[in-house]
Amino acid sequence: MRIERIWCMPNSSTFSMKPVMKILREEMKGEEWADPFARNSKYAKYTNDLNPHTLAEYNMDALDFLKTFKSNSLDGVLFDPPYSLRQIKEVYDGIGMSLTSHQTKHFFSDIKNQIQRILKPGGIIISFGWNSNGIGKKRGFEINKIVVLAHGGNHNDTIITIETKIQTTLEALIYDNK
């Protein structure tokens, strides 16, 4: 596993930062990529954002969007969600929706379970956030690289975790047969 630290100006449009664009060019292999929190990004073939005022192809809850894919069908997923429950609440409030109590407790784990299910073995997940947890070893992933984007001042770093799916769980195999 490699760890890098790069300084760059912060930007709420994550994929417009030059170091991020470089990482996406280097890591996105294959055509079948999904982005459940795309906003206006067009890097992935399948784009979704809850907000209907974005350029995303679909405007669904991220979990519902990910459930539309067959198990082991994607080459990669871009995972750039709101980084905290407060930010998630702001996104939902911003379009007149409310978070359910289930979402406040299981938002990230439910989405990570779906990402695990839909990625092919050897598939890549590029996660963005304030931690390097990624999808995780328990879900059959191995970390390839961690990039810390330092923004200076009082800004939190953006941490990019790049992982490869190394195994498929039994749950993923059962899911499509329901």
C-alpha cells in the first residue's frame, strides 16, 4: 500500500481538483463505472444524485440506485458521499426530504454493502472522505493506495482510499437469486 500527501486548494466539487482528476485518469480502468453521488460529474458511465438540479442521469436515493445493478457487474465505483451525518442531513433538507432513523444509523454501511455486491472481483472503488476506512477488509477489499489531500488552514484534509475487490461474499451471490 502506498500513502501520498498532496497539497491543493479545497473545492466542494471534489473531481475538479487537479490531483483528483489525475487519480481518476490513472485508476479508472474499464467502462462500467457508477457514481451514486455524482452531482454534476460525468466521470462514470452511470451517474446518480438525489438532487434533481444536477447533471446526473438518475435522481434516486444512493442506496436505491446501487440496488439496480446486478451482483459482480461493475468495473468500479466512485464513492464521494457527504462526509458526515450533518452533511447528509443538509443534502436531504436542501431538497425537502427527511432522513429516516434507519438512514441515520446505517447510511454508510448499507451503501458499502451494495458497493461490495455490485463490483466485480478485481473491481476498483475510489472513496473520498475524512477517513481512510474505505469499503473494508471485512467486505473483501484490499487497500492499494491512500492519498491525503491537505488543504491548509482550518480545512479538513480530503482522504482518498483506492481499494480492489479481492473476493465475493456469499450474500452477494444470493442477492440476485431473490
